[in-house]
Amino acid sequence: MGSLRRGLDALYTAGGVVAAFFTIAILGIIVLQMLARWTGSTFPGAADYAGYCMAGASFFAFAYALNHGAHIRVSLLLSRMGRWRYWGELWCFAVGTAASTFLARFAIKVTMESHRFKDVSQGQDATPLWIPQSIMAIGAVLLAICFWDHLIRLIFTGNHGMREDLVEQSHAE
């Protein structure tokens, strides 16, 4: 089980690293677009590419943030539940797991349909839509895996795996 835990944590960390690269790519695209304007040339599709990178940064960061307790949570309500806190956390993780699983399934389905119908973006770049949609789908699957991981840990160990001091520290910031 220790190697599975390390593997999942490494997967979530890798998602955070990919999200950071997408964030840096947004900066690069914006700088290139500014340079293009200053030189009187154009950078067709720059806004679309920045949007694709924003989606990639968001979706790949979700699992990393959940695993580190950085998502906005209902901790105020949970902290007031006293002895019923476990059931509140179980309900929250069950709803999150169901929603993220549905999102992942839908994202994969939409990506496959876009590939099958050869959909392209409406911007100047005419990018095949399955490319940015696959980034979203992979991030959604990663989030669903993370929710399942935490739900199963909560059910079998009574602890969802996020250290309370990290959760409290992230809320204080």
C-alpha cells in the first residue's frame, strides 16, 4: 500500500507541476502577443491559446490542491459538527466524488465526439477542439481519482489523508 500511496501522491504532484507549466505558458503567450503588437505583426489565436492554457492550468491543479487541502472547503461547518464530523466529511467527499466522476466521464465523451466530428475552434487558429478538450479531460480524470482516493481512505481509515495542520494553515493564508 505504501507504494500505491507514494504513486498517487506523485501523480497529484505531477499534476501540480503541469499546471505550473501551463501558467508559465500563459505568461509566454501574453508576452509574445505584446511583442507582436509592438512590432506591428499579429499572433493569430493568441487569446485562444492562452485560454487553452488557462483551462489546462486549472484542471491539472485541482487534484494537487485537493490533496493538499487547498480547496475552499466547508471546514467551518465541519468543525462545528463535533462527533458528527466524520459523517459530514463522508457526505462532502461522496458528493465531490460523484460530481468529479460525472465531469470526467462527460469530458472524455465530449473529447471523443469532437475528435470523431473533426470539430475546430471558431477562432483564427482553427485548432482541432479535441486537443484542448483532452487536456481538460485528463485533468478531470485526475481530480476524480483524487476524490476516489480520499473517499476510500476516509471510509477505511476514518481519515481522508489531508493533515489538519496543512488544512488550517491554508485557510489562515
